[in-house]
Amino acid sequence: MQEIRFHGRGGQGAVTSAEFLAQAAIMEGKYARAFPSFGAERRGAPVTAYCRISRKPIYLRSVIENPNIVVVLDSSLFRSFDVASGLSEDGILIINSTNDPASFTAKGSRRVVTVDASRIALDLLKLPVTNTVLLGALVRAADIISMDSLAMAIKHRFNEEMALHNILALERAFQEAAFAPGWQPLLEESAMREGGGI
């Protein structure tokens, strides 16, 4: 089972990210659960969302304390929280940042991915909402889900024009994701549209 934890702020789409990932997994015949955890429910307040994906039924409903993957939608959260808390030793840390991945390897993971999701979102979506953008980096870094399945999940949520822009943002993040030295992504561009495993 893969356990993914998303950290963001209210309005950035962390909850929607988890939902898209779960929906895409279900479309591939897998089992998935996605759910949020809110603090103060206001825009800008820290938000955590969780997603579990498995080839077997999932009965756990607890929060994810030891994730395989952590996705950080807002790198300013590092100043207030240990967002990488509990990340497994071989876990993947995906961060919306202009910084080099090596600058985050001290956070406990050698497998760090950074992508300037804010810039991609503003370029293609005209909004500072980075959730779908970071999912593109996740597809590149982890063999969990295919880009086709995520695209289908997005098409179910948005109108045609908005879906197109979000899918372009996914693909841009896939291309531009930067990886920490000594670690190569599991998926290369040629495999971008092939199904993922667990």
C-alpha cells in the first residue's frame, strides 16, 4: 500500500490533490481512500490531506503518520511544521519550490523532488493553485498512477477548457521536476502515459 500525505494552505488545493489521486487510482482498478484534516478552517491556514492506494481493500481510516510520499504545496510550511515527519527512509519528498532539491535533503529524505509549481500554475492556470501541477511531479517520481488516469479524473471535475489547462500543467511539471543528486526518477518521458504499479 502507498500512503501519500499532502501539506498546503487553505485554498491551495491539497484536499483536491488527494481526491484526484484517489479517483485516478480507482479508475485503474485499485482501491483508494482520500480524506482531509483541517485546523482552523480559513483560507491560508495549514491543511493536511491524505491518500492511500492499494491493490487490496483498504480498511484503515486513521491519519497517515509514516507516509511513503509527502507533497508540499507551500514550502513556507517548513518554517512552521515538520512536514516531512514520519517519512519513510526511502520515502519521496515533493516540494513546490524554486530551490535545488539538494537544499531539502537534510529534511530526512534523500529522494527529494522540487518543481516551480507556482510559476507553472500562474502561466497556465492564471491562479496560484499548485495542486494538479505537483501531481505531475508525483507521476514522474513514483510508479503509482498513470498520467492518463489523472487526466481522466481532472476531466470529470472541470469543464473542457479548465481540464485542458490543468492537464498541460501536469505535463509541464512532469518535464520540469528536478531530482536530488544520485537519484533518478522511476518514469522517463517515454513511460509518461503507461500505467503505474503499487
